[in-house]
Amino acid sequence: MKDHLIIFDTTMRDGEQSPGASMTKEEKLRIARLLEKMRVDVIEAGFPAASNGDFEAVRAVAEIIKDSTVCGLSRANDKDIARAAEAIQPAKSGRIHTFIATSPIHMEKKLRMTPDQVLTDAVNAVRFARKFTDDVEFSPEDAGRSDVDFLCRVLEAVIKEGARTVNIPDTVGYTLPEQFGALIRTLRERIPNSDKAVWSVHCHNDLGLAVANSLAAVMNGARQVECTINGLGERAGNSSLEEIVMAVRTRRDVFPCDTRIDATQIVPASKLVSGITGFPVQPNKAIVGANAFAHEAGIHQDGVLKSRETYEIMRAEDVGWNANKLVLGKHSGRTAFKARLKELGIEVESDQAINAAFTRFKDLADKKHEIFDEDIHALMSGEAVAALSEHWKLVDMAQASGTAERPHARVVLAEGGAERRAESQGDGPVDATFKAIESVANSGAELMLYSVNAVTQGTESQGEVTVRLQKAGRIVNGVGADTDIVVASAKAYLSALNKLHSKVERINPQL
Ligand code: KIV
Ligand code: ZN
């Protein structure tokens, strides 16, 4: 019998700390439902003390999720912990995750606390959290750069106080696999009560080593890995869930443990998270990149045709690549559309919202014969953003470009009840369109990122565009999809403007 490796997903907490990746409650609910379907053990749904919005989102996730533990993050103080406890209270199984930094640089420069004060706060935090639930996790932030003797003191004390999980974060992605594995082994060997807690790891990817470090820790006794879909997260991101799960599964000959994950949900989850956050997946990304299973070289193709194991160590269908069934077409009715939304875990609350979504579906089906699950997700992520706040609406647009003429765009936008028109030239049709929109919106926002991805295959595929805007220190990502990529670009730009307009603020828990 192999040990169970607990998969702790923090896409909705650490992942959400990526620039512009903040999610609405509805978006978090959709991701949570898919993570539950994927059989993730623990879902860290947010940081309840960070904002009322995040509190509501964690509580809503706690209300609906039954087969995964729902976790809320808190700093090591009573106020944060009480807020996290309140947010996870409806959960069938709820966890409080509390943290405080233990590295010399964080204690001295950030917290301005002595090691003894940090130790006291850590112990008090766990004691207080245990008043609300037995399932308490403690993290010594920046453990990768902390003094090992001090870590031993803190961790022994919090385990004594009742922390059931001790999580070792490499917060700045500084450690190397051999070193990080040895750290986990040392802590487990030196701390007298180490067998009373589950050892967990949380690695960041600044040196591209998050997955390697996490796996080295697993080899040395860690039995929980904290990770995110697509490796989303602060700076260079976290360990990617799909890589951890598939490494352990594919190399079951070397790992002493396995997960309970339904891997066929991996690709759908990757697409959902990418669509909601506006973080495209690079084509050569392991497991979930569009090219991850594509064989280009003739010698490889020949080998795979003769026997797929010659060049394939995993099967694309096992991670959900072929799960994108042909679902609906232009003759599909409202009932079939509603049923498919339900199967995809997309809840649309009002009849009015269903009607609007169905109209958009029909428009798409007119342009594109085959509608896949990815198309529906793309269609509905626009819907979710629209529900948040649609200050600006696209009424009409046209543009002209050619080799011999300067690109020119014309847009008609609705702001409140009023129609606003504008025209502009630009370096290309997208540039001209953005300039035309800006001449009406006057947002003053800075364009930080523009990227286009094909949602499915073929030239009739929808283009999915991400636009990242920054204004007064706030960063938002807008996503738009359409079979015409200039229209998709305009939708993405307006979606980002609407997010800026909605003033949904978030606080970064690590500040
Ligand atoms: O990276 C980190 O240290 C964290 C902690 C809050 C676990 O995200
Ligand atoms: Zn982190």
C-alpha cells in the first residue's frame, strides 16, 4: 500500500496573487467545483481577512464544497484567524492555515520582531485557531532561508500546540532540490514530535525549481504538496499541480506515494483557470501546453505510429486532452445549452443571464459550426466579467487594414444609456481599435500585456485575447473571445476597463 500524497490547491489564494489574476466570487465557485470534481484534497479558497470580497468568496466555496477540505489563510493574529474561521465555518471539512515569517531578513526587516516574539505569536496563533477547528496548518514563511535550529524550535512548539499540518514554504524560490529535500528530512528527524503532523511543502518557481524541490521533499517524507493549476502564483508562480500529479503517477516506480486526483480533469481545469485569470498557457508547458503531446519530428511521428510508448510517457487522453467533446451546434436548444453549462459546473443564477448567454451562444454557433467545451468556457468567462460590472459595452465596430493603407478603426460603445462613437488610425487594426476605445474612455491606463491564443484548433477557432492594464498601482487582466481576433481584442480591452471601473480591491497577504 502506497502512502497518500495530499494535493493542496492554492490557485485561488497564492495563484490569485499573480498580477491581475484576482477572481470574483462566481469565478472562484466555478474553479472550486472543478477542483472538487478533480478530487483535490484541500482547496485554499482565499485570504478572508484581505477583503470583504475574499471573505464572501471563501464562505461561498465553504458552503458548496463537500468532498474537499476548504481552507482559509490568515496571518498569525487573532483578528485574521477569527475572520478565516468565520469564512470556513459552513464547510463540511474546514481548515485554518496560519503563517508567520521565520527567516532573519523577514523577521528583522519586515516584521521588526525578535525570534522569541515570532515564536510566541506562532504558538498563540495555532492555539487560537484550534478553538475553531482541529484542522490547523502552520507555515513558517521563508523557511527556505530560515535558520534550521530556529525552525525546529518553532515547529516543535506549534505541533505541540495542535498544528496537524506543518508546511515548509520556499517563499522566494531560493532553494535547490537536494538542499530542500535534506531540509525536510532534517526537520522530520530532529523534531521529537514530528510524527504528530503531516509534512507539507509550498515551493515558488523563481529559479524554475518549484516542482523539482517539491518532489525532492516528497522523496524525503513530505506528504502534502501545495500547488496551483498551470503553476499560477506570485512572481514566477508555484509548483504546478499537473506536473506534480503526473510525475508521481508516471514514476510510480520511484515514488512511495500516490494522489487520488482524477487526472482527466487536468486539461479542463487548466483551460478554465487560464480563461478566468487571463494567464495564457505557454504552448510547450508540460502536460497542459498545446504542444505537450504534439510530435513534430518525422522520426518521432514514425515511432509513435509504430508504438506510442516510443516517445510518449503519458497518454494525452489520461490528462483530459480529448475530453473536449463536440457538445453543441447551431441547432441546439436552450435546454441542451443549460444542461451543458450544468455539466461544466457553470452556474448562471438568473433567467436573464441564461438568456443573454444563450444569445451569445447562438451568435457563436452561427459563425462556428462546432462548439466545444472550451468555447463555452470562453463564452461564459466573458459573461462572468460582464456580470461584475459592465460600464462599457461594445455596440459595434469595424476596421480596415491592408498592405497599402494605414489601419483605421471605428467603434460604437455604450456607457450607461448613452452611445459613444470614435474613430482612430493605428499601427495595426488592434492598435487602431484600442486607440479608438481610449479616445472615448480616456482611462489613462497603461497597456502592460497583449496576447492572443486560439481556443480550439483550426482557423475558424475563437481567438482568446488577454489584455493587462495598469492604473494607479492596480493591475487587471481582461479576456475576450471571438472568431474575429480584432473583435476579441476589443472585448478584452473593454473587459479590463470594466474591471478597473469596478474597483474590486484586493490586499496582498504577503505585504
Ligand atoms: O509563499 C509563501 O510563503 C506563502 C505562505 C503564506 C504559505 O504563500
Ligand atoms: Zn506562496
